Amino acid sequence: GQANDNISLNWLGLAVDRGVSMLVGGGVEFILPEEADDQQEYIDGVWEANKKNLLLHSHATDGALFGTPFMKIVPDGITSPYTDETSPRLVVLDPKLMKIECDPRDKEHVTAYIMEYRTTENGKEKLYREVTRRATPDDYDTPDIEPTTWVIEQWEFVSTWQKISAVEWPYDFPPILHNKNLPSIHSIYGTSDIEQVINPQDKYNFVQSNNLKINRYHAHPKTWGAGFTKTDKTSWGADEMITVSDPSGKIANLEMSSDLSGARSIAEDLKQAIFALARDVDISTLNDKMGQLTNFGLKLLYSDALAKVATKHLLY
């Protein structure tokens, strides 16, 4: 029931949205060699069925927030209501549910994707796990043949983990694909856009929330009196006058001696730090300089943001 001065101005979210728009906002084309006309038509049809532009925006946003986006291929997952033809469905997976296992000698060599999630069935919570792993010679009757496929296993936790089913994926690529959002070293996981920026974003919101509280308490001058013990009125309106019987008494207004310029300057510095660490441009700092910027100046101003997008182009 009390006033709430807390405010959350999500400049970090704005920087993420800008980065995603720069990466895929203009659309992405997948072009095969000219002689592969049939394959090109098939690829275009798959993307159309999966609403390509929305799907890629979701994928890129996951990457910016979590560092490693995942996409799953579901064969024949979409059926056209007009032609009854089926198409693979592409599903953006929640990175919070995903884990990647690698060869300890080679962090870029994936051996398994593990998705673990909870559901509620008949009022009871259940824990499931889907393991997509590289097939091993033990999975086949001929153990001397090196397998090139993947196996998808379903597990359920009932006091212990129990395997429900196992299905062979008949391709040399896995049904789950991932990529790094930004480079990282000695890890299969990528780097998000926000790892270094969350702390200054929180500090910015803290400073601005304090400023709002100060303004709520001190935005209006407070009247005070001294040197008297009795007045004709203890409160008065704009058309009334107060008088003091004691000749030594006085009444004055207590006003703030500053306009919080120091605190506002701290908030502005934090805001610029947010955009700088996110490798984005704080456009509000250019309001008085727009007419002075040349083409070279604009390229220089956006050089870091463009360099980040160029790196993402390679990784995505």
C-alpha cells in the first residue's frame, strides 16, 4: 500500500534487440549452386513452412541472451493443410534446458546433446531427459564398423533414471544443432551479449530509483517556522495569510540546494557504459552532433557494432 519508486529501464534489452535486428532483421537468404534447382525449391519450402524470419529472430535472441542457441529438426513435423505434404519442423529449444557433452580432448567435438525438463501429469511432477548421442559400435551387430549416425534416447526418472525408448537418427548430422553467439575459448558454449552488462544495468536502475524517491519526498519546498510558540493558523491556502505574534519569529521555505545533477550524471555514465559494453551506440548522446557527422564519422561510430555483427555472421 506504499509508494513504489523502483524503476527498471531496460537499456540492455534495447541493445540486444538492436543487435538481433542488425543480424537477421534484413532477412537471410540460403542460396545453393545453380544446378541444384530442386534442392533450392525444397529448402525454400521448408523455410516458408517454418516462418523463417520469425524463427531466425527467436534463434538469434536466444543466442544474445544465453550465448548458445539450439535448433532441433523434427522430420515430417509440419503437414500442409492444402496439399497434405509434410515438411521438417525446425524448433528453437530453450537453452536453459540444454547441456552439451564433448570429447574431453576436443571441446569442439560434440558427443551428446541432453535436454532435461519437468512436466506435471495427473497432479504429479515428472522429470524427463532426452539424450541425443553419437552412435557407438556397441549399438550395432557389427562392432567393427565405425557408426556415423546418432541415437535419440528417452529417459524418465522413477527413483532412478530408466530408459523408455531409443531411436536411430539415420543421418550423419545430429537432429539438434547449436552455434556460438560470440566466441569463447576452451568451451563448446558461446558468449552472450549481456554477460558483462547486467551489473551496470542493475546499478543504473538503482540510481534512477533513488532519484525518483528523492524527488517524491523533496520535489516541493517544505515550509518551516522558528522563534514562536503560537500562530493564528497552522495551515493556510494560497489566498490566506499566516501571522506570527512573536516579533523574533520567522517563516521560510526549505528547498533543495541542487537539482540532483551529480546523481543524473552518474546514471548517464552508467547508461553509456551499458551500450559500450554491449558494443552498441547510445543514440541519445548524438542529439547535438547529428548535423556534424560525416559518412566516415558514422562508420567509425558504428564500427564496433558492425564488427560484432560480422563475427556473428561467421558463427551463425
